[in-house]
Amino acid sequence: MYAPLTAVILQSFACSNTVPGDFVMDHSQDVFLYDQSQTCDDFIFQTVHFISTIYLALAVIVGPGLLIFQTLRLRKWDLLNKNMALHGYAYESYTRRFCFWEAVPMLRKLIYIAVTDIFPFTPLIQISVHLGLTAVYIILVVVGRPYRKCTWKSTRNIRVIEIHNGFEVLANLSISLLQVGALLQVLGMTSAHLDIGTVGVIAVVLLVWLILFGLVALESPMDENEVYPVPETTNHSKKKVKFMFWRRNKAGEGLTDIELQERCQALNF
């Protein structure tokens, strides 16, 4: 619901005096249209803008930051397991190191929408930003492997084969292929088989998803007690040093360490 609601809210501001007339796109080809015949001064627009602005400020902008802060706070104090029933929906799919990963796709979608709806850049800039972000996201998933290890029983000891991380890479590769197709279309390098390739990529991803869904019973179970192991801390045994701020001489007079050192220095003339 994050991306659709954000897009609808931002598009509700797409009336006159919000987007310059020079940037209104061609109605025959482009997707993101801005109707200059509508005005923002109507009562219905003012009401929608007031309610949507509150949601935009709290959920869209502040929400990902609070999610990152909360998950990192729980990880800092080793409370991920303890708070699984209350806050587990936000981090149970990810490893301890990347417990905040739920906010990363949200920020990525926010940038996507910002490039296309907050200010209507040219289609070439839009697709270039989208393709670049998708490539960076794929690299982060391949290198970091943010999802918890989930394999089939027959491939439990093979680290390379991981269901969640693998399907995430496959899905984003298909998205990148769709974006490459849009880039070719913007550059005027269209092909008659481009639409067929687009439908084929979507069909492959859906087929793989259905296969993975059907093989859930063959997945190796994960021990819930060891979801987020607390890192071991080495406690070095230290000798308790007696607090010697006050000392007494033979006469029973109470002296501080500083006064005692000063008297010793005065005697060593």
C-alpha cells in the first residue's frame, strides 16, 4: 500500500499552478499526465490535500526513518527475539545485520515516485534514474544477502542456493529488463518483439513464484529460537582495584594520595 498511496497523493497535487505548463507531457504517448484544466482552489482539492499532506508527512517521509531507528534500536539492545510478536513483521524476514531492510525498498519507491511525479523530468532522465537504482539494489542484495537463509532440505548446506535472496534478484532483474525496454523506446530503438519480450519476462517471474509457492513444504525449517542469535561478548576477568583515595599514616592521620605524594617529594630533597 505504500507505493500506490504515495503515488495517488502526489498525483492529487497535479493541477494548475503546481506543474509548469512547459512540462506537461504529450497525452498521446506519455504516461504521467497533468491536467491543467483542474484548479487547486476548489474545496474538494483543498480537503484532499489537507488529509493527504498529513499522511505524506507521517507515513511516507517519517515512516521509513522511524522504521530504521526502531529496528536498529532493538538490534543494539539484543531485543529482536524478545519483541518478535510485537514488531517482528518489520524485520523477521531479514538477517540481524540487515534488520532495517524493510525501509530500503520503501525509500527506493519514494525516489521512483519523486522522479516521475514531484517534478516531471524528461522520460530519459526518469528511466535512467530508475534503471540506476535497480542496478544498485541488485548489487546490494547479491553482496549483502539481507534476507534470512531459506533453502530446500536437499540444498541446506549450499550457501549459494537461497530462496528469498535468489527470487529477489530474479524479480529485480526482470524489472531492469522492463526498464531497458523503456529506455530503448525513449531512444527510438523500438522493436516489434519488445512487447513480446516484456510479457515473456513477466510470465517467467510469475511461473517461478508459483513453483516456489508449491515447494514450500520442501523448505528446511528454521529454528525460531535461533532467529537472531545474540553475539557473544568476551568478559575478561579483571582484578578489583581497591579504592585508595584515602590513606592513613602511622599516626592515624587521614591523607589523600595527592597529599601523600607531595610530602614524599618534600622529603626527597
